[in-house]
Amino acid sequence: MNQNKLQFTGKGLELLGLLLTNWLLNIVTIGFYYPWARVKMIKFYWRNTLINFTPFEFTGYGNEIFKAYIILLVVAIIFYASYIYAAFTENSNLMVAIALFSSLLILCIIPLAVHGALRYRTARTTWRGIHMGYRGERGQLYTDFVVGYLLTILTFGIYSSWFISRLRTYIIENLRFGNLKFEYTGNGFDLFIIQLI
């Protein structure tokens, strides 16, 4: 029986050096270095993850995700500035409006960010010339996220285990590695029991 050997060869000292370098460069650039720092981390993990002594390769670049990062940064700055303004003026109506707006923002941004990140990362990942890929539909992921998010709120968080499990099932079953498909067999009830304990 042919078995594939999976191993990780990364060293803690190398990772520490990378983390410190990224941390310092993020401070010096006021956070604008983050996309390049993220790419360096992904490359570290992939080049140290081997199947049959051959590493994965990540071919992405920081400038490819810089635009999306700037958009998220601007949205975050506007949100926090509005919240601080509402707190200083003690405007309770504005604070409620910001809380509702932030909930809608989560509904809008997170599914788009997850879908985009999965497509980008898998499209830039190879092993011996074999490409990974994500075949999920943005609309379906969006629907699953919105329904799960609302049910989690309505059930005071109880549905979160099923929500997480459903999302993970959809994402993993839409990942490809060459012609191989992935499968996720976890279920919400088992996760609920773990979280309850």
C-alpha cells in the first residue's frame, strides 16, 4: 500500500525571527506592511509543509492583497472614529445606530473576505506543479453565512456550533488539490457538546 508522508520541518527560532521582523516592520510602517507580513508567514508554513519530502509552494505577493487590506482598514477607522465620537458626545441613539451598522457590516464583509481569501490562497498554492483551488460559490457562502449568523443571534449563541460546522463543511468540500476532493465529517452536535464542556 502506497502511503504519502506528511511532515512539518519549520523551526521555532526561524518563526520567532520572522514574527519579530514582521512586528517591527508593521510598527515602523504604521500597519501598512501587514499584507507582506502575512504573505511571508504563509510562505514559511507552506515551504515547511512537505508531502514525500517535497514542500508546498505559495506564489503570492503582498501587493496583491494590499488593496483589499486598505479597504478594510478604512472601514475599521471610520467605524472606530464614529464609535469614539458617539461615546464622547454621549449620544445613545448614535451608539445604537453604530452597533446595528457594525452587525450589518459583519454580514456584508466577512463572507466576501473568506471567499476572496480562499480563492486567492488556493490559487497561489502548488505542490510538484499540482495546483490547489477553491470552487465554492460566493452567493452560496453568503447565504449560509447570513442564515447561520442570524440563527446564532436568535438562539443566543446556541446555534453557533452548527453554524461553524456548516460553513466548514461547505468550504472544505469545495477545496481541490489537483483532481482530489476533500471531505469534512464533523457535525454541529459534537462541536456543541465540546463547547458546552
